[in-house]
Amino acid sequence: MITLQSVFSARERIRDVAVQTPLTPAHSLSVNGRDVRLKLETTQPIGAFKIRGAANAIACLNDKERAAGVVCTSTGNHGRAVAYAAARMGIKATICMSCLVPQNKLDAIAALGAEISIIGNSQDEAQLEVNRLVAEEGMTEVPPFDHADVVAGQGTIALEVMEQFPQVDTFLVPLSGGGLLAGIAIAAKAINPDIRIIGISMERGAAMAASLKAGKPVEVREEETLADSLGGGINLNNAHTFEPVRRLVDDVVLLSEAQIAYAMGHLFWKEGWVTEGAGAVGAAVLLDELSDKMGGNVAVILSGKNVDMTVFHRVVSDWEERNA
């Protein structure tokens, strides 16, 4: 059971690994009387929010589990977070990923000293290698989202936002496996039950959105997308994120690739921030007024900046030409 106290405890554990990130006004998005602020998880040591959950989960391991080393599957940012946190604690880390993970994320993980294993064409296939390493080599798994300590770590974002922006009434949150959204929703709604939580995914292979529609976890086919960090399934035996997302989310919005690209360009040219596709999805909802659940004081989670810069240059150049 993940509670508000779980999130407060996580904040103490990760204090020396994850940083308290800025919450900055977004003037270009604050229109029609709305106050919009950007939570810059892009400024974490690994450039993404995932450091919070990974650091909390690893900090909770016992000596035997640490000695065995940690392993995870990842679309990039979680693997980077596990590699970083494990290196800080002197623990061996192995990161299993599919061939869809961009090269820039592979390089960043390798630079942190973790071992990388590329398996198959989906996160589910990479998970099979994680399962093998746990069963045969006794390694300790740190899941990317479906883990109580990971969810509690991600929830520390809500504590910071609500201290930095007490009048906040809406969170716009990237939605993949649900660790980020579940953590934020559990903490935020425990403090203020009236707060609105809006999850955002891409149209291509949004596993949590499909599962919510079906009323249970389901499999989806992974597809290439600008929001590659939001890819992957939610685990058919999901134990920690599906239910809180189903119970606490107020709205789910799905975005086209064009909407994601435009939001990335807008955040760069109008606000000065580099974001990966997954990190820009909240801005897309605001730009096109895609949810009628938004209030007047909105916190947008810029979840990460670890984008392939060749792709980013193309996206922002297209935006500039379109808006010249």
C-alpha cells in the first residue's frame, strides 16, 4: 500500500541523490487567465525524473540484495537512473533494453558504468532477460514503474510542486506505465482531494490508456514515436500502478506525433527548454486545449530532456519554419 507517508519517507531517502527541481512560470502557456508553471525534471542529474524512483528503490534494498547487483528493463531514462543510483552506492547494474531505445540513451547508460543488454523489439521481450538474470544469477530487479518504492519516489514531485505552488489545482503528467502519475496522484490527492490529475500519452501504443479502456491491464503493440520514453506495456500482473491510475486520474489525453513535435518546438523557441517527446506532452495539451478538466493553476511535468539531438534539431527546425 503506497501512502502519503511512503512518499514523505522517500523524500528523505533520496535527498542526496535526486535534486529538488525548479518550478518556473511558462509565460507563453499562461493564457486566458491561467497560471502555468513547468516542473523542470530535466534538471535532474540524469536529465529525467526517473532518478527519484530508482534511488528510493535501491536505497530500500538490504545488504544481500545490493551484493547481488541490480537489473532492470528500460526505454532509456529508468535505466539511466538505475545506473546512476547504483554507481553512487557502489552496486553492479545491468540494464536490459529493446532495439527501439535511441542510441543516445544507450551511450549515456554505458557512460555510467552499467552493463547493457539489447534484447528483442519490445520492452516485454527485454523483460524476459531481466527475469532470467533474477532467476539464474540472483540479481535484484528494480522495475521501471510497477514497484511500491519506485512509485513513492516519483510521488516526491507532488510534494515539491505543492510547496512551490500552493494554489496548484491541476497536474499535467506524462503517462506510460503509470509510476509517475500514480505517485503524483497518490500524494497530491491525499493532500488535496479536489486536485485534478491529467495523464497524457501518445496515440501510438499507449498501454495504460488501452488498459483503462479495457478495465484491466492489456498488451499493446509498441510503435516508434517521438515520445519513446512512454513506450512499453504496463505488465499484465500489474500490482501498483493500474489501480491508483484508474481510481485517481481525472482525464487521459492521447496525442498525435504532430502535436508532440509542435509542443517540443514551442517549449524550445518560446520557453527555452530542451525536452524529449515524453517531456513535452503536457505543453501539447495546453496548446490545443485538449482537456476540459484543467483548472486555472497548472503544473506541467517536463519529465526529461534525453532526446536524440538529431531528431530534436529536425523537430525544432520544422517548428521554426512553420512559425516564421
